[in-house]
Amino acid sequence: MKIGELAKIANCTVETIRYYEKEKLMPIPSRTKNNYRQYTHQHIERLRFIRNCRTLDLNHDEIRNLLAMMDPANSPCEQVNEILDSHLHHVQFRINQLQQLELQLIKLHEHCQRHCQQEEEKNICGILQGLSTLDYETNGILHTHNKHDFSHN
């Protein structure tokens, strides 16, 4: 099958498939005589696996590690569990960060409500003023989940 057919079956874009090939998550397909990429059922399975991993927010390195362990001779559950435990730690860390972000946004909203209730300051947005003057704790809020992000935990 051609790349467009694979994309349709996997419900993704051709660009996504090419990106996964470039990232070495998808094996490079063989080529037909007229130089079209020729995909197989194994490519469908691999793409579904990758997309399911991405749905769980696993990063490319985690997916590569899991793919390497899919070989029956190389699939120790302990190592797979370590990857998922590490990812779970990341998810818990992000939940904590998002809860902190939620509190910061609530504080900012409350600042606006207090600020805008004052008659002489109604034409000055309290949120914009708050973004300039309030001291917000931003430690780690927009981190990605690379290994070094957890060194302080």
C-alpha cells in the first residue's frame, strides 16, 4: 500500500508518517519500481502502536525503548514497567504543575475582580496590571518530561 492508504487506515496524515520515519520510529518502507514507498501490515501495526503511545503522552525516546522491547527475545516486563513508572511520575509531576498554574490563574482572576470594582480604575484591566505587578511562582510550569526535569524531585 502507498503512504496515503496507510495514513487513511491509521487515521493520521502523510506528514505524520514521514515525521515518524524521520524520527526513526517507523521503519523505512521498501520502494516499488516506480519509487513509491510500499507499506505493509507491519507498518500499520507499528503506526497504531506509536499513536497509542502518543495518546498516553509518551515521548519519542520512551516509544523507541518500548519498540525495542517488542521483540519477544527482548521484552522483559521489568524494563517496560520502569518506562511506564517513569512516565507515570512525569504525569503526576505535570498534574501538580497544572494545579499550581490553576491557583495562579485564580489569583490573577481575583486580582482583576478586586481591581475592576474600584470606580476610578475600571478602564485599566486588572489582569493586565496583575501580569505586570503580581509575583507569581513559576518554577517548572512549562517543563517537558525529559529525565533532567525530575532531578529536583
